[in-house]
Amino acid sequence: MTSAQNEAAPHRTPQHPIGSGFGADSTAREVVRGIDLGGKLALVTGGYSGLGLETTRALTEAGARVVVPARRPDAARKQLAGIENAEVDEADLGDLDSVRGFAERFLATGRSLDIVINNAGIMACPETRVGPGWEAQFATNHLGHYALVNRLWPAIAPGGARVVSVSSAAHHNSPVRWDDVMFEQGGTYDKWQAYGQAKTANVLFAVHLDALARESGVRAFALHPGGILTPLQRHLAREEMVAAGWIDEDGNPLDPAFKSPEQGAATQVWAATSPRLADEGGVYCQDCDIAGVAPEDGSSRAGVRGYAIDPEQAARLWRLSAELTGVDAFASAN
């Protein structure tokens, strides 16, 4: 660990609710109501589907312009048709060359970002390899966003942006598997453990980015959006979701705790815009508030696990990510 990382890593904002006035039933439009985002520029990965689409709608309605990097740009333009102040460019988070190309095109515009929401992701897919043989969920959900933010740093730093990473309560499924991050050592691939590891990585990324970037006025957050039925479940068979008690045989939601997409997008919009978070950062949020710390015995999936906000693990993940992707915007300062 470098001296700069040693100095930055131990400090973090305590994980405890702040009484935001919003909750699980709040919608994205409600949490941004009364906040003027006129003149602000946001970037929302996957901002054309599911929670991303609702996030784009809420931000643009509040006055922001939203850039949507999309793996399928034609599909994104169709979904965003009629939404003013939304623009699309191509970026595949599972392909670091594609991420670099998008970042170079964006930086060439000379614009600064005020909000970055790392929303796109894949969940519980069959074992898939991308790039140099990386496990797809870790590579897409974490490494792609890590590379994107680091390459866009020249546009993020000037405006003191907020960087928001969409994690999940599924981070309770697994810490980072330091001895076999890419599931290369044989045995049965566990798609849910792989997803959990990727979601833990999303939280650790926010912890260390906040530690490194706060002196530049940039703050970082991670969050659990709640349980929502969206295209994220595309890799799950209906039978699996029925067996889990999520839906009935006709595809209707059964779990009363499930949120609508508008409610599911609320926490990320709140984290990106709330004045209550002006002096906060490096924390995990849920239900439009800062979450508490979950019990270490795993008896509850509410709140954040200690291993996901551990500053030493966050710094270790940053070093690994820099090594794997070949990019680190803070290398010269380390």
C-alpha cells in the first residue's frame, strides 16, 4: 500500500441513518423535487432500462442533461425517445477498449460532470468470461465502472462531482474472494456468490474513491436500491423466481417488499442530489438514507456488512483493479 493510500484509507463517514425524510416508498421524482439541476451534467450507465431509465427521467425533469453510455446504443435511443436532454453514446462495460473509447470521446467535448451514477450491471448470469478471461459479473459490474470513472477523472474532478455506485443487498452473499476473484480454480461456479462479490466490490470502490477524491471535492456513495423486478432478472428462469417466492406462475410479484422501478431508482437519485449529503461520503445507502451496519453473524440482510466498508479491503481492491485494468487516475499522487 502506498503512503497516500495509508493516509486516506482509515477515514470514513460513520454508517448511520441521518433521518432524510424519505423512505422505501419514496420515488425518484419525489426525492429530487425542489432541487434545481439546471446546467448540471450527469452520466448514468444503463440509463435507458429499468432503474436507469427512471433515474434519467427524474434527473432530466429536474433540469439536468444526462449522458447515457450504452452497450446497445440503438436500443437506448429508442427507449429514451421523447426524453429531452438525454444523449447516448456507445460503451460496453465488459470491454475495456470500449470504455476507453467512450471516455476519450467524452473528454474531447471538454465538458465537466456533476453526477456519475454507475447503474448498469448484470446479475446471476451463467458462467461467462470477458476480456482476458475475467469472470463477467466482476468484470462488468466492478472493473468496467472502475475504469470508466478513472478515465473520466479529468471531467469529474473540476465540478466536485458525486459518484454513485449501485450495489445490492446481495453483497451479503460474499466478500471479495481474494484467493480466487475470477473463479478460476475449478469447482462449481456459483452465480449468486459471483454476483455478491461484484456488489461488495461496488461498495468498496465507493469507500476508497471517496478517501482518495474528497480533497478534490468529489464524494462517492454506494447503495442498495431494493428488490425490484426489472430486466436485470433476464438471466433467471421463471421457475427459479417462482421457487424463490418472487413471482407467481403468471409472473406477478408476490413479495410485498418489492418496489416499483420509480421507487427503486429513488435512492440513487437521492444519493446523487440530496443537500443532506453535502458533507458525507464513502457510505452505503438504502431506502433514501444512510444505512446502518449489519450484524456480523449474517442474521439480517438490512444494512451493510463490515467487510464491504473496510478501508483496508477497499484499498486492496483499488490496487487489484488498477493492476488488472492498467488505469489509476490517482497513481501520480500515490
